[in-house]
Amino acid sequence: MCFILGLIVGSFLNVAVARLPLEKSLIWPGSRCGVCQQRVRWYDNLPLVSYVWLRGRCRTCGASFPRSISSWNC
């Protein structure tokens, strides 16, 4: 249970670190691929599980997500 909670908190902190310096909302808009700008679906945004399932790539265009995303979640 602690591991799952840690993944959720780590994922949220990753979003906060990326968005707060840019004065962007933590809630809206949802996560997007940096290449194709397609919204990341909720089931593709599950910490670590989705990263491993999709092999660290965007479902739509196949672009690689930065490794820093997965390292924050661990």
C-alpha cells in the first residue's frame, strides 16, 4: 500500500515541479505528449504501470517520454 501511495505522490510532485515554475494549473489541462500534443488518457497516466506497459512511449505518436518521468515515480 505504501508503494502505491508513493507512486501517486511522486507522480503528483513531478507535475507540480514541471508546472508551478511556469505558473500553470496543477489540475487543468491534463497531461499531454510533448511531441504530438495529444492528451494522455487517464488509463495511460497510471504511475509506473502505464510507463512500463507503453515502454515509455506515447500511445498516439510513439515518441519517447523522458526518463525523468519514471525516475520521479519510483
